[in-house]
Amino acid sequence: MLFSRKAVLLIIIVCWCALISIQPKPFELITAYSPFTLLGVLGAVFANATGAGGGVVFVPFFNQLAFSPVSIVATSFAIQCCGMTAGALTWWHHYCKEKAPNAEWKALPRSLTVAVPASLGGIWLTQFGTRAFEQLSFLQGKVEDIHLGFGIFSIVLSLALFATSMMKAHPIYRNKLQAFDAICLVGIGCAGGVLTAWLSVGVGELVAVYLILRGFNIAMSIAVAVILTAFTVWGAIPHHIINTMAINWPVVMFAGMGAIIGGMVAKYVVLAFSPIKLKLFFAGWVMIMGLAGLPIF
């Protein structure tokens, strides 16, 4: 499998180089946009190692570059389609080959079965619902408040994670998704899908925090969040390709390549550090990004 992973990465790199070479001014493109490759690596490593969507990194960065709110969301989604997919496949392979017999990971497939349709429903309700139902118009227009919304959401999320870090460690993790959990995941998935449609982040973080608070294995919770986010961003991207057409494709070409690399190595970051240190780092970083997104700074 190691050889297979290297072969896939090599094919991706060759295709990426071919894509760059057919651009009108490839050398100017590389000079102007190559730094975004590092951004993609960092964003994907962070996203796939914590369960937070890459938008936690991309949104404030693109805001500093004065991207329009719609372009921030659309471009973030496009990059995440690369990085979160790579991370989701890596986590799923880890589950199938190493963790499937482990009782603490038994909740992963059922969690995804419940949360993925709910999240996609929330995304599509926000993006297309107003066309069919005028009563849902309140779901539109939120993108203009992206920075304030991102800041508030990130601060609340970080506080929840700090709270989980101070909780007593579980000697034995929960291994069964109860009916109550399934109902909660449907609600969280739908609400998270709506939030993700506005901010390009949300559903993965909310689901991961819920599972951690409920006492499930932390690495398993992160895996669920990463795979769920991958499905969600792929469900969201057609709207921005066809309708908004706000994706900054040169940025995606370079940041997306970096995100693929980051998504493939993020699993090892999780396995190298203790869960408590990982959560504290995650919470601290999200708090900083949240404060930076508020208009008072």
C-alpha cells in the first residue's frame, strides 16, 4: 500500500505539472502563486489532523488578501476538495486496515451514515432552497457577514475544545452510537451544513466536538470529521462552479496541490502526539483565528 500511495502521488504531481505547463504564462504563474502551495500544505495538515476544515486557515488568509466574501468561500471549498479528500482516503484506509476490529472505532461507519446526508441536506438547503421556497430566504445573504460569523464561531468552538481538554481522561472510550447520538448527529449535521455553506467551515468541527464530548475515541472522532467534511465540500462545490463562478483557480492550482500532500501526511501528526496536546493546540489556534476575525481587531 505504501508503494501504491507513492504511485498515486507521483501521478498527481505529473498531472499537476502538465496542467501548469499548458497555461499561457507558466513561469509567471509559478512566480506569483507558488507560495500558496505552502498554505495548502499547512491548511490541510491542520484540517486533517484536528477535524477542523481547512477554512479555519484559508478564510483569514484570503481575507487579508482582500478577496471578496464569495470568493473566499468558493476558493476555500475548492482547495478543501483536494486536501480533505486526500485526508479522508488516508483516514478510511487507516480504519479499514488497522482499526476496523477495534471496538472504539465501531461508531465510525454509523456516524458517517447519519451525519453525511444531514450535512449535504444543510448545504443544499442553503444554496438552492430559496429557489423553491421563498420562506427560506433567511438562509441567503449571510456570506457578507463571513468575518464576524467566522470569528464568533471559532471562539465558541475553541472554548468548547478547551472545556473538553480539562475533562477527566476516559480510560475506556464509548464504542456504540446510541439512538440519542444519531438524532443529535442529524441535527448537528444539518446545522453544520448550513454554517459550512456560509463560512466554508463548520460541520466537521461541530461533529468532532460532539463526539469528543460524548466520550468517543478522539482519533476516531477526528476521522469522522475529516471524512464528513470531504463529502460536504464536494456537495458544496458545484454551486460555486456553476452559479457564483467565484473560485480563484490559480490559487486552487497551487494551494490544492499542497493540500493533497498535507492531507496524506496529517494522520501521522495525530498519531505522533497525545490527544490532550492535540486538542489544546487546536483550541488555541482556533481561538486566535476567531479573535482575528472580529471587527474590533
